Amino acid sequence: MNGQEGAELRRCLAGWLAAVAASSALFAVLHGREWFLRAAGAATLIAVLGAAGRAARLPRALLPLLQVAAGFFYVVAVFAPEQARAGFLPTGDTIDRLREMWTGGFNQFDKITPPVTPTPEIALIAVSGVAAAALVVDMLAATYRQTALAGLPLLALYVVPVTVRPDEVSAWLFLAPALAFLLLLAADSRDRLLAWGVPIGGRAEAGAGSRGPNQMSRMSRRIGVTVLSLSVAIPAATPRLTHGAFGSRGVGDTKGKTISTLNPLVTMRRDLVRPADVDLITMRTTSEHPSEQYLRTVTLDQFDGVEWKAGRREVHTFTNLPEVAGLSPAVASSPVVTEITADPTMQSDYLPMTFPPTKVDIAGEWRLDDLTDNVVSHQGRKQISGLHWSVQSLDLSPTAKNVANTTPTGDYLQSYLQLPDNLPAVVKDNAQRVTKGANNPLEIGAALQEWFRRPGNFIYDLRSAPGSGNNALADFLRDRRGYCEQFAATMAVMARQLGVPARVNVGFTAGRLAADGLSRTISAYDAHAWPELWIPNLGWTRFEPTPGSANSNPSAPSWLPLNGKGVQNPDDNKNNEPTSQPQDTQTNGGGSGGNGDGGGQAQLVPDPVSCDAGTRYDQATESCKDIPGVWWKRWWKWELAGAGLLLLLAAPGVIRVLIRRRRWLVAGRSRAGSEVAEIAWREMGDDAIDLGIPWPAARTPRRTLTDVAAEGRLTAEGMAALGLLSSAVERSRYARDGLTGVDPARLRTAVLIVRTQLGVKAGRRRRFVAVVAPASIVFTVRAGLERLAKATSAKRASLRPQRAKG
């Protein structure tokens, strides 16, 4: 191994170590080790292939393409082997599967609050990101020797946990990638100094004129220690800026402080798509309807067309709860006491409580929002972990006489009627159609609830993309598929459109009965969202539009009528139900016996209308099968793409062959001996370059003869052939009468003899590289472009006088 190869290998190893170390920063947002091992495997494959390609002297432009292809095959083998041929060769199903996983992963990233145990979709994105960073680092540091720029992809890997994690990130996570990057810089600096003959470290030999411990080496160490110290100290001392559920400034405190909170819909989605269910809360209640005791955590009261969110509010130290807003003393009610205990692993910005609450007994310092009765943590999400508290609330038993047929009014309610100007027409049309004949807010709410929950009207599907904005609502009403976020958001928007104040709450359903038969266990899969409508004399009233087919078994209040008086079902005798869609689209997740809002990730059978071209739905196996005789309808695009990729990889070798044939064709037709000699000399030079032998254009033919003979260890026959070529080009350039009587066939034979002997010396691997990836292509294309530029400049110069005369 020569010095250059050793330097390339050192930079390659340092780059690989830097990429793997930088990927360790993702532990701040991803639990487990499997994703890290897969990412390290991808980085190792790319580094090994890069080192082998540089050792084989592959063209620098070709090497990244080969690394990309190898990385893609690796991803296919790891994440979609069942859809690939031989476990790693991509097919149409492979691309579809990866695209589906990629889209699903980004949807999860968009709505999941880290840190999380990565799903296969998230692991795919993480491994692909690390592989891409490793490829860029290897290309910049080892292939193109732009080591300083290699820090950018490493920084990108570190920035991910810093930007997506809602709470603080340990400053020590920066040490591993930073140290690895400094090692990469040190390796590159050492190679550069050695190239200039500068001693590095060690003891100077007496009288040799060399220095002792190198000053530059000591300076590099000092700079590295300083940079690392500042990198750890500054993030630790700098306050973190967060984007909370209450806007970019969080929840305002009357003492002038800010309490940062997480987006509750994001947190809910994270719980629903956990790979495995976990118990979060134990609850015991005295209510006569314990299955209806939802635990409300936070209220979302603003809808801007993009999302539902909590508005900017002022909170104060929590002492007592205000009176229940809007509740008439004439409404019959009974007190309920609910004892709640949070699991030590549970984290939340808000305190889950039954509704409507009248009193809360809890230890610690908390904050209260009087407008919504939301109790907010003052010390962060971990304040609730392992805590026990007691909530006193009311069970309401209203009658038809208690509900007034009036339109809700008042300044307090105006903010709960606001809607964006660009509300989709489908929302307005459905709201008016569904509630035709309703006479008061209670009947409007009951009609909307019955419409959403009526079997066959809508399908509960946790695979649906998250979102509660205008586009998400329009898609939900068109496709009739979604989960609790879309059901709650759409009903609340429809109610506001009809003049009924509405808001969205996020919390938990009542969970399942525990083994003791008295308490209830609430798990992550019980996370839920539902709307509240303002009913005159009742105040804020919970409705449940999410179908009962959800694994959490969401239930409407037992006193609430399933349909308002005089309200006709708008879907009777109409063809607006989902067509050709199965109604049972989920299975219980986790082993929790039907926990949560969907039981985690639903396992669905293929839809008969979702099969690709060239396939058909097989009802017996509940899968898509190829139709005999039309397989090409599915595969021809990918087969064509594969053929195109092979042609792209073979293009350099094909171009080299075409150049060689064209040269000898021109030489055979030429009558000028000097032109034939120059063609033979250029062809000999390109063959030498392809075989890894230097061929400087500035050397004289005679010096080239000496250097190539020594480098290639030519035999007597080879020396005679190279001498013939050198003599011919010398005479063509320097003889007074030029060169005449040259036989192109003889020169071509001489080139073939020399090329064969140089190939024997270069070895089989180098000969293979010369065929499939000839390095001379770069010089040939560059020379052609230079000649084209000179010809263009000369033509423009010749036209200038004519233009001036005109």
C-alpha cells in the first residue's frame, strides 16, 4: 500500500467513525438498539465499498453512484425483503412498499412526540438518513478530500434531535460526533503535512534539523479541547426555545413566566401508534356510569383552517376551581369522587380530570386556566409521574325541559364560533344537510353525533394521515375514513358553522375494568379526542362522534338521545355511503383487550379496489394476485428502470469502445501520416490512463517511452512496439517534411501489444476497471469541451469585424 492509498484509507475509517458516532445522537429521540445497528451496517457497507472503489481507482464521479445503489439494495434487504427478488433485488412491490413506509414514517414524525420506540417506518427513515450522511462524508472526506465540508452532514444528524425533541437534549450527546469529526480533521491534516515533509510529534533527532513536538499538533489539540468545551457548555447554559400547544410563547403565567407545553394532538397520536400498549393511569370512581368517565386533559378552542390548537391564555397558581360554567341549578346532578393514580412512567403537561370538575386535591405546584379549567404542570411533564390525586365532579341527569330552545349568545362564547373564511364547502353542505329539522343546539349535536356513529357511514381507521385542518376535514368527509382526531375536529367545525359554540378536548376514555373489579386501567391506546358543544342551561357538553367500532369503545353520555327530536336521517335511501369497503378494519392491539383509540396500528386486509394493474383481489386469500398473461402491466416499468440503470453503469465502457473505433476508422481513411501517428499516440495514452499508469501531456514522447517502459515492465516486443509509436509521433511533430508512408494497421497492432503488456502488469482487477469504468473518459470529454469553447470563441471573433462594418 503506497502513501496515497494509506491516507485515503485513514480518512475513510475516520469518516466512517464520524458518521456512526454522529448517528448516536439520534438516541435522544429513538429508543432501542436495532435501528442503530442497521444504520451502522449501512454506514459500514458504504465505507467498505468506497475504500474498495478508490483502491481500484474507479472514477470519482462513478463511485458515489455505486455507493447509492449498494445502499439502496441494503435498505431493500433490511426493510422489504419479502417484496424483493432474492431478498434484495427491488421490484414494483418493493418500491411501493418502501414508498408507503417512507410516507407513513414522515406522517408519524409529523405527529409523534419523541422520544419513541421507532416503528419500521421511522427506522427506515433513520437508517436512510444515516446512510446518506455516511455517503456524503465518505465522498467529501475520502474521495474529494474536502474534509471540512464533511462536517455538514454530521451536523445535520446532530440537529435532528435538537430540533424535534420538545424538551432539553443532553449536551453530552454532542461529544461523540464532535470528537469523531476532530479525529477526521486530524487525520486529514496529518496527511497534508506529511505530504510536505513536515514531522508530526515525536522526538527530533540531534543534528537532523527537525523540530520537537510539533507546534501545529499542539495547537490543534488546544483548539479541539476549546471547541468541545464551548459546544457542551453553551447549550447547557442557553435556555431552550419551545413551541407549545398554547402558541409559540407557551402558557403565560401571572408572574411573567412562560410554561412550555407540547401539542396535545401530537402527544395523542404518539400514544395511539405505539408499537406496544402501556398502562398509564389507574382510576376508581363512584359514578353510576364509570365507562363514561372520560379524563379530560386539555381543551383546544381555536381553529384557523390549519389545525385545532389552544389559544394564548393567562394562568395563575391553582387553588380552587371556578363554578361550572353555564350549568342551570334546575338540572339534576349527583356528586362523583374519582381517585386517580399516574404510573411512574407517565408524563404529561396537563392534569387528567373528570368533567365537569368541582374540586381537585393534588400535591405540588400547578397552574390553572379559568376559561377551560385546564390544570397545567408548573415543573414540566415529569411532575405528574407516579402522582395520586382526587377529583370531585358531577354526573348530570338533564331532561328535555332543562334544555332551552335558544341560540347561545354572550361575549364569552364568541371565540368558540370563529371559523376561517376558506372553510371547505363540503363541510358547510354536510352540516346543513345532516341537521335539517333540528330545533336547538342539543338536537344539532345529537344529529351530528348520530350521523358520524351510524354503522356504515364512516370507517374508523388509525392508518389515516393525521391532521385537523381544512384539507384534512375535506378528505375525511370525502373518503369517510379517519380516527378520533378527524371525527372530533369535523363535528366541532360543523357545529360552529351552524351557530353552536364548540371546542375539542384531548384526554383519555375510561379504559377497561381492572382485575379487582372496582378500578379501571387506562392505557396509552385509550388516548382520545372528542368535541364539546355549548348547550343552553347545560354548559359545555361532551358528544362522541367516533364510532363504537374503535377498540377503546368510545361511548356517548347515556342521557343523550341518539337522534334529536324531529331530525330525519339524511343518509336514508341515499347512495352516499362508502362503497366496496369493509366495515371491520381493525384488530385489537397490544393484548389489552380493546384498549385505546384504535388499539395501536391496525392490521388491515387489502381493499378489493386497491390492487394494482395486472392484479386482482383474491377473496379466498384476501390478497392481490397476479393476473396470468398480464404480468408485464406491473413489471415493465421497473424492468425498464433496471435496464436503464444497467445501461447507465455500462455507459463509460461503451463510450470508450466507440471512441476507440472512431479513432481507428478516421486513421484508416486518413492520408496524412502525422494525423495517424497522433491518433495512435492519443489511443495509447488513454489505454495507459485506464490502466492506472500516469500519462502527463507535457512529457515528450521519448520521456514517455522511458517512464512507461519502467512502470509497465515491458518485454522486448513491448519496447519495440512502444518505440515505434514514440518514433512515429516524434517525426510527425518535429521532422521537416512531416511523416509519410505510415501504416495505420501497424500502429494499431503496436498499441494493442503495449496495452496487453501494461494490462498484465496492472492486474486483473485493474483491467476490469479499465473496461467498465475507463478513467480516460473524463480527459476526453474535457478536451472536447475545450476544443468546442475555442472554436466558438474563434467564430465569434471572426464575426465581430463584419458586424462592425454593417
